[in-house]
Amino acid sequence: MSVARIIGISLLLNVSCGTPQTDSKVATANPPHSPHKGPWFEGWYARVIDLGGSRSIAVIAASHLPKEENFVPNGDMPGYVGVLYSEGNGSPTQSWTFFPDKTRIQSDGKWVTQNPNIFSKNDAPFKWEADGLGSFRSDGLSLHVPGEIDLEMKFGESKSWEASDFAFPLGPEGYLAVLPVPLHWYVESLASPTSYSVKIGQGETIEGRGLAHLEKNWGQVFPKAWNWLQGLSVTDDAQIVLGGGAVGLGPVNLNAWLAGYRSPKENWTIRFSDPLTKITTEQDPCAGEFHFRAKRPGLEIEIDAKASPDTFGPVAVPTQDGFVANNGAESFSATLVVKTYRVHFNGRELTEERTFPNAALEFGAGSYCALLTEPK
């Protein structure tokens, strides 16, 4: 591990977040955490991809505790609900944004007063709720905004990030998940069987079945600039997901990247903190392009992502003062090309090349280009 990484992780350790509690009753990091004091945010994301077509529907449900405010266990917090919808194949991503004044979160039917214990093997359901909008739960979600959108999802069994994560669900962060860092990312499922129904405006109700990608973020800061992408195959059990960017730690910007690629042939997990791992990125946000390269002894991976600029919809992003509208953009008509290599003394060997159509691609904060969400 490089000196810069050691310094970065050491700096992270001075912020309290995510410490396991021995008397918790949950088995993953997906249930809610206790914020203690602001600034604090916690949010869940679900994106379902239809089995029979290119349709994508996603929901973001989040709460925020403003800076310097103390958490009241039985109190409400302001929040954010984002809904994204696209028929894919180059179609634009429609976006709905709501900022409820009152949201509340419960775990196992009780107010949240402690963090989940990722080392426990007992499950507990949770429920995030926003007055006048609906709820996001461990088993599904319900959102109802008369005249705008009505949406239901029911999640099936989760496909975990990596079965070999020490028999515990550590997610993309792996060993970093147990550190008290100021920002966490957890993937609950790479592909959960999901049923859904959606009605937009005065249109007809559409019902379908798909596979859902389920994840969450929580903590005290969000990257100054980030990129996120996600895709899956509905036919042969392959998934790709990547997130990262510049995390500000005082005067230091830590470039933190986490990614996972799963297919019948390859199983990759990439972490910026892994020894001898070198990561490079390039992007042109206004053109909807992002390129990622990772190398470690004997292995290389390339991920190229592109979406037409006119297919993006706006998303809000968390800050110390709350969620800010239109400071990020996401497309569900992206194309992701993944190439994996084995490196030998006489060169490198391409072991797999896979294309994910109708994938998700997001640019946020310092990586966001306003041209992506200008009226078309």
C-alpha cells in the first residue's frame, strides 16, 4: 500500500461512523445507521431492469441531518426522493425530484439508536418513510404522487456482492467496511428478482418483472466529484458496478475507487486501497464518456462507458447543508464495455470482453456537466 493511501486511511479514522454494535439483530449493512450529529445522510437506491425489454426504473430514498444538529431518535429529518425512468435504447431518462420535510427510519419496527452489526447472522427488516410520498423497505417500495407517478416494487432474494467476503456481507469496501470512515458504500444485491408496477401521469399502469440492483450510501461527506456506473445481464448472470471519485479530507483529496465485475467466466473486485493496485481514469462528462483502468500483478481490467448526452436525467446530491437539486446526472441508455486480461511475461491475454447495453452511468458534483440536463 502506498504512503498516500496509508495517510488517507489514517485521516479517515478520525471520524466516527459505522462501528459494529454487539447487540444488533441485523446481518448486513443495508439497514439504517444512527447519525448521532449532523452533517449526516443516509440513502437507499434500487434500479430494476425489465426481463423482457430495455426498461429501467430507479428510486433514491434518503434522509439528511443538517450540520451541527443533534439526532433525535424518534424525530423526523428532511429528505430526498428521486425517481428515474427510461425505456432504454437511446431513450431519455425521465426524472422526478421531491424534497419531503419529514422522513423517518425504523429498523425491526423500532427507532434507530445504533448501527447495524455486519457480524451478526440474524436479519431485521427496516422501513424508510416520507410523509405524503411513500416508503422504501427492505423487501420493496411504494411511492404515490397523484398525477405524477405511482410505483410499486417487490424485491426477491438478494445476490450478494461476494460470497467469499469472510462469510460476512462486507460489500464493495471489503476490509474497509469495518473502519470508521466518513463515507460508506454498500451493495445489498447485484441482481434481485423483482416485480413492479408503474403509472406515469395519466398513462396506463405498466406491470413487469426484472432484476434489481440494490445499494446504499451513508456518512458525513460525499465525494467532491464522482462517477458511478452499473449494468447487468438478464440472461446469463453477469454484473458490473463501479463507484468512486475525489473524497475531500481536509487539504487532501483521496481518489477512492471501488468496483466489481461478475460473470460466468470472471470474478473481479477492485479496491483503490489494495496493495500493488494502480487505477487510472479519464472522462468527458459533457460528452457522456468515462474510462477506467485497473492493474495489479497478473491482472488488468478496462471499463469504457458512454451514453448520449441527451439521455441523462438530473439527480440531487448530498451536501453538508442538505440535498442539492440538479448537481448530478444519470442515464439508463449507457453502453458499458468490459475487458479483462491475464498478464504474462510475454504480454497480456484477453480473457473476456462483454458489452452491457442499457446500463446506468452517473456524473456527480465536480464531475457533473450542466449540459447533460439542460432542456433538450
